[in-house]
Amino acid sequence: MRAAVCPAPGAPVRVEELRDPRPKEGEVLIRVAACGVCHSDLHVARGDLKFPTPVVLGHEISGTVEALGPGAAGPAPGTRVVASFIMPCARCPRCLEGRDDLCETYFAMNRAKGTLYDGETRLFRPDGTPVAMNMMGGLAELAVVPATDVFPLAPGLPLAESCILGCAIMTAYGAAKHAAGLRPGQSVAILGAGGVGSNLVQIARLFGAAEVIAIDVRDEKLPEVMKLGASRFVNAAKTDPVEAVLALTAGRGVDAAFEALGRPETVAQAFRMTRDGGATVIVGLAPAGVAAPIEITRLVRRGIRITGSLGCRVRTDMPEIIRLAGEGKIDVARPVSRRYRLDQVQEAYDTMQRGEIVGRAIVVL
Ligand SMILES: [Zn+2]
Ligand SMILES: [Zn+2]
């Protein structure tokens, strides 16, 4: 099969021919239709995080079931499916308490070592060299995913665009539902209108937010985030975003401020625009070791909750998210603004790194 391989940290991603992978026990082989282009893969490609190479990136996929491994309780071959970037083992203590987002096996085996849960990769070059899997290694024609992370798509959903359910949308959903606990009538600010941020706009509306303030440094993102449900747009390159949000909320700040960039200055801004008793929710990932300045007395005196949020509770949230998308309450097509071929992956990453992608770009296989 063809796959986009990052041969070494910092080296450009290129298409290689790999052996067709085979699913083992409890796993599903998916013929990938599309894979989203997400910033968190860049941390691996650039070498910000220690990770084995060569590696296949890509973790936000939709496609059709090609084959089931032995004993896999997966949907039948031919079923249209989506897989989330968190692949819960369903056996560790955190999975057993429903916190798939904290799955110990996933972090120990996949995010630290680039393998599936028997400690081995499913990907190999023709000469037998093992190729690591960043999550399921979705930027390839075929991907092996544990059956716990394979979800049938609702009828009527577009197959390619639905890949963004597996990271951008489920991350926005988990942050709004579990981390912020958003309630109808609340006010929200979102720092960074990229893949997750632009979907946070529509998810905040889904949870009934009355005021949704989108903040970015590029005016060209304004029309799209307004269509997704933003009530205001603040250009942080032209005006101080904290002052702007305070001015729009009678000096109080927002009930929930979401930071989708993983940068010290925007984390601090999100905290400073959160109202007394509100929540600052960080969803942006940063290179290892990066810290943000938080004013201690403001945190204590104002009873602000600062919480991180990675993805969602996969096995319970994904079926719900797919149902909402199937009913048209979550739009999978509108956030997708660009489509690339597999041999254009590096170009897609470069464009994303320049901050030029509105919403989400996807690679269509
Ligand atoms: Zn992602
Ligand atoms: Zn687990």
C-alpha cells in the first residue's frame, strides 16, 4: 500500500510503498477514504516529542472496513466507519471507569512507542524495516485500528469529510461537554480558529452557548467561523483579545475560555478572560516542557478552574457525536476547507504551520 512516511525527525514526509498491514486479534483493517491534517502530528514530524522513526502520521480517519482480525467485534466488511485518534484498550483501570481519554495502554504503547497493544507495529517497509504508527498511522491506504475504536457512520454522512469526527470534532465535543460542562445561555471565547477551534464554535452552539467569541489573527477566518455560529470575531493581531472579550461581556469575562493553540501567551489570555467561577479549558498541545504564566492570586480569588482536555470519552461519546452529525446538528462538511492528495501531505503541513488553513484540511486517499 501507499503511505505518507516521515523518515526521520524534521525530514519531509514522502509517499512510500509499504507492505499491506494485517489486523491481529480484536483489530479491524480499514481502507482509508480520508485522513484529517492535524497539528498534533506536526509535533512528531518536527521532533518536538521523542518518537520512533520512520513513522506513518495521521490519526483522523474515515473509510470502509476491509477485514476483521480474529475475534474482532467490529462492523462487517464494507461498512462505512470512522475511528478516533484515541484508541481505547477497554481493559485498563481508566478505560474501565469510562475515561477512555486517559487510557493507560494507549499512552504507554502507542503514544510513547508507536505500536499497537501487543508492543508491535503493523507497518513494515518491503525490506521488513518496522515503521512506527503515530496513533493508527492514518495517512495510508490501509490502517489497523483496535475494534474498540471503530464506529459505523450514520447514513447520509459524506464519507471523506466525516474523518474530522475522529479528532477535530470529538476534541471540541469532549472539551465543551466534560471539561467546561457548557450549559445553555453561557458565554464562550475560543482562542485559535483552526481545526479544533472552528469546530468548538459549532459545538458551543450545539450546547446552547448564547455568546461565542472566536479569536484569531487572520481576518479571512471570519466568514467561516460566523457561518459555524460565532457571534463575534476578534482579530488578536489588531486588538488586545483580553480587553476585547471583557468589553463584549460587560467587564465580566466569559463562562468558558477555550485555548486551541498550545501557546503560553494565549493560555494566559484565556485565563485572564475567564469570568469569576468560570473555566479555562486548554486543548492546544505544546512542545514538551513549555509552561504558561498564570497569576496565582487571580486563580485563587476568582475561583477559576483551569483544566486540560484531550479528545473525548471515545466509546460513549463517539456514537453520540455520529448520531448528532447524522441529524445535521454537527456539520462535518463545512469545516473542511481544503482537500489534498497523499503525495501533497508535506505541502498541507507547511500550509497549516503558516496558519493559513481555515477550519480543517483533509487528505483524500
Ligand atoms: Zn488531531
Ligand atoms: Zn485503556
